[in-house]
Amino acid sequence: MNCNDFFIWLQNPSKNKQVQNPGILAHIQECDVCRQLYDMDTCLEACIQQAFTLQKMPPGLAKKINQHIDAAFFSKTNPFPRTTAVDKPAAPIPVNGQSRNRPAKK
């Protein structure tokens, strides 16, 4: 086995992550670059699998989150107040000495 064959094997989505192929095993024991690539690929696959695994939420957390959302939604105060700079409408930008809100004089 050479590095190209290993790279093709590594790209195969149906490959078994536990190296059972003697050619693959021998190659990653001999080739530092392919062994590092295999280790990174294995770690990345594990991270992706963990990221998409459902985690159990601590008891009462969902209820607490919903209560805070409801309190913010139904309260008279906005939990995300805007600054006065955002509340004011923007002034028209003059283009060639003319305001874009008014037609140019003929």
C-alpha cells in the first residue's frame, strides 16, 4: 500500500474506522504523515458524532428557559432595548448634491 491508496481508503465514507485491513495497518505504522492524517480524521469523526448526539438536559432546565422567554415576551419592558441611534431614522444621503428623497431639479 502507498499514500495514494491510503488516501483513497480514508475518503471512503463506508470505511470501518477500526483498521482491520493489514495493508492499511502496515502503512500507517510506517508512514508518519498518513498516521497523523488518520488520527486527525478519526478525531474529527468522533467530534462530529458527539456534536450530533442528543444530550440529556438537566431536570427543570427546559422549564426555566421557557419561563424566562415567557417573562421577557409578556413583560412591558423590552429585555433588548435599542439605543437612540438605532431608533432614529437615517438622514438621506446626498448624491451629487441632491437628496435621494427628492427628484433632481431640471
